[in-house]
Amino acid sequence: MKSLKAAAGRSVGIKQGSQLAKMELRLLLTPYELLQKKFEELDTNSVRPAIVSD
């Protein structure tokens, strides 16, 4: 049983699956990070109305 677990730990499928999951996360996060950066730029560049007091 120990040798079976050891062999499974070295399995190519496990390593490839992990690498593919990491790549998929990067692909999903890239557009999100781009949008977040654009929203931050819009927020910092937006014109805020001046408060006029009587």
C-alpha cells in the first residue's frame, strides 16, 4: 500500500493537473486584474465636484 501511495505521489497526471489548474487561475485572474486597474485609474482621474458653502 505504501508503494502504491508513493507511486501516486509521483504520478504525471497529478503534476499536470496541478499545473493546468494554476494556469487556468492565471488566465481567469488576468482580465479581473486589468479591470480592477482600470477602475482604480478611473477613480483617481475622476473629477470630484467642489463643495461650495454659503
